[in-house]
Amino acid sequence: MSLKYHKSSFINGCFVEINEQTFSVINPATMETLAKVSNDGVKGINLAIKAADKALNIWKKKTSSQRSEYLKKWYNLILSHQESIAQIMTLESGKPIKESLGEVSYGASFIEWFAEEGKRVNGDIISPHNSESRIHVIKQPIGVIGAITPWNFPLAMITRKIAPALAVGCTVIVRPSEETPLTALYLADLAKQAGFPPGVINIVVGLDASAMGKELCNSPIVKKISFTGSTKVGQILMRQSSNTLKKLSLELGGNAPFIVFNSANIDDAVNGAITSKYRNSGQTCVCTNRFYIQDDVFEEFIKKFLESVKKLKIGPGIESQNDIGPLINKRAIQKVQDFIKDAESKGAHVLLGNDQPAQFFFSPTILTGCNENMLISKEEVFGPVSAFFKFSAEDEVIEKANNTKYGLASYFYTQDLNQSIRVSENLEYGMVGVNTGLISTAVAPFGGIKFSGQGREGSKYGVDDYLEIKYICTGSVK
Ligand code: ADP
């Protein structure tokens, strides 16, 4: 199938070429250049801010049902172009094609969910404090939203932010990752076909993330930034947003523990472990970073896990039999290698992997004998490396699992009901998977605590991040 790429920003309802300079989008599986995309940068951001500001007045005045109709059209168009979107996504991000297809339906599901949820944004009438007063509470859209998104979910990280924003009457400017602008621009094309009024959705592509981010943060018109990416960049955006006291939603890094207790169903736990670790070659913020296995089941778990990992097929994501695609770039490969070297120097044993079969490809790797001094226990490896720690007691593992500055996803396996309740309540994380390694869905609130960020995406809570509460007090009622 020949794929058509859009190569410039989508602003005010049109694809516009703002800059003659371009940047290359690379296929990490082959190092081929897929397209040269217009480097629209700060100029593009400014045009988009103007367009989004102008469109706000029209968009926020529509009824929630009218907005829902646009969203549903967009949703249906995405599903009917599922194959093409998935192929583009795999080509630019390296993600295995079966996962890209999954991401298209996952990403689209946020649009469907919020098309409905937007209709249920209701206010309140409060019993007044005196007989002459009446108190009403209404919820209104925050306004123009800036969304900055990463490459590891080129579609879903966009829809998860902008679907709730659009549903409640905000207009948006998206700055997608420079690694994966093609999926974002395809999405823009479908938004155009869905007939959104010009300026409601703007997608600006460019190489200089820092300057584009600064422009969004400094603009008094942009009322909120929603960001998914590293904790370091989240902190920069928070600092930059202080001048304009912007609201922020931040989905930042994680350091997910995966605990297997003696009472666990080991086969289920192994399946959950493979899903939570090797999805997108370990490049998601909810991927397991640390495996804690209780002593009685340690040998059995490792043996079965090793057997399953050996079955994973590594190769270009576009070939449907492959489970592990390339990592995104050279920096990602370097990070994985540094973490393994550090772990080995502190006593870890490489049970499997630790080789680079081709340029950006890295084999699924298993490390045993890991300890708290290793980099891999403190920071996200963001690659196909499983680090194993052994433990004896529940209290001990809770303390170790919580001993991190991050607090995004966590997982554990047990068949003991009391333990399941205790551990769920004691894990200091925004999300807990009990007897499952897959927790992401549009119907549940995704988000973290501590250095993993603030705000929630998806579910009935997802609209709150894009709404202001206004209280109206009517006095002198006779
Ligand atoms: P990752 O390691 O996943 O790429 P980053 O936080 O570096 O995480 O990047 C996430 C997104 O933020 C990407 O789109 C990237 O281009 C963008 N980005 C990186 N640095 C900045 C910055 N200083 N300001 C705004 N956006 C940035």
C-alpha cells in the first residue's frame, strides 16, 4: 500500500507551509528517511495560538451534543483508516504493527468516550447561606490548550489529551514529537474531513521542542499545558508556566514495580509480566522497570519467564510476526547499554540478551541478582530489559517498591484476598494492576503521583482537567 504523508503543520483548518526548512523523519527499523517535514517552529505556534483563540468563541458556544457529533465523525474516520494509520505509526516509531493497530483503537476510544462524557458536564445548585441568596455552580472550558506529546504513542497521547478538551469546548494546539509527526498530521487530515471549524484543532510540527514549548508557556492566550514525557521536561514546563500561572497536566516518567507473591498464579503472572514489560519494546511509561519475586516462587517464575521471553520475535515492526521492534534512536540504545553495564558492575547477572542484532535493535534482556544501588532500580530503563529482585516478606517489598521518587503504575500478583487489599492500599502509585499487566483504558483515570506528575486522563475524571468551576451568587432575592 502506498502511504500519503502530510508534511506541514495543520493550522486554522489547512495544511500550511510556513518554513522552507525541513527536518527528516526516520524509520528506526531501516534508517530510511520516510519524509521531510516542514520545520514550522515558533512561527507555526504563534499562528496556531491566533487561530485557536479566534475559534474558541465559536466552539465553546456550541452545545455539547453538537461538539459530540464532530468527535464521533472523527472517531469513525479514524477507525475506517486504521490500517494506514497503523502502518505510518509503525514506520516512524518502530512499534510492532499489531501494537500499532491496537493503539489506533485505543487512541480512538478516547474520542468516543469523551464525545459522550462531554454531555455529562453538569453544574450544581447549592443550598444558600441566607434566604435572599441563590448559589449556582457552573463549569466552563478553560480555553486554549497547548498539548505537547511524545513519540511512543504517536496517536493515543494526542487523543487522550485533546478529546476531553474539545468535548468540553476548549480549542487546542498540539506539538507532536519531532520523531513521529506523520501520524499526528494524518490525524489532522481526518479532523479536517470530520469538518471541525477552522482553528479548533491545530497541529504544529517542528524540530525545536524547547523554543516551541517556551512559546506555548509564555503565551497569555494559552491557558493550560498538557504534557506527556520525561520528568525533566515536565519540570521545565512547570517553571516556564509560572509567569502566566498556567494550569498543567503532567504525565511524566515511571519506575513500575511488578511484585509476584508466593500465592500468585505463576502462569498468569508470567503472561502479565511479558505484556507489561515488552510492550513497545519496553518503551512506555507504565512498562515494568523492577520485578520483585517472592523467594518460594522465584525459580519457577524465572524459568517460565525465560521460556516466554525466548519466544519473542525481534525484527522490523512492519512484519506482522515480530513482537520486538527497534528502539526509537541511538540515545535509547545507549541508555539501555549503560544501565546493563552499571548493573553488571554492581553484581547483576545477564541471564539472556544484552546484544544489539542491528543498528537500533536490542534483544530482550534478563538481569538477575539486582539490588537498590543499581541505576535500573532508580530510573526508567525505557527498553527491553527485565531486572529481577528477590524478596521474603510483604512489608519488605512494599518498602522497596515505594522507595522511588516516581509513582505512576505498579503491578502485583496474589491469590490472597486480604493481601490484595492491603498491598493495593499501601502502594504509593496513581495506578495499581492486581493480577493484570495491562491497565490502560479510556474508561479509567490514568495518571501518577510524586515525580510522575499530576492530573488524570481518561474516564469521567478526564474532563475535569479542562474545566473551570464558576460560582454565581444571586442576592437580594425577594
Ligand atoms: P522522551 O525521552 O520520551 O522523548 P521528552 O520529555 O524528552 O521525553 O520528550 C517528550 C516530548 O517533549 C517530545 O515531543 C519532545 O520533543 C518534547 N520536548 C523535549 N524538550 C522540550 C522542552 N524543553 N519544551 C517542550 N517540549 C519539549
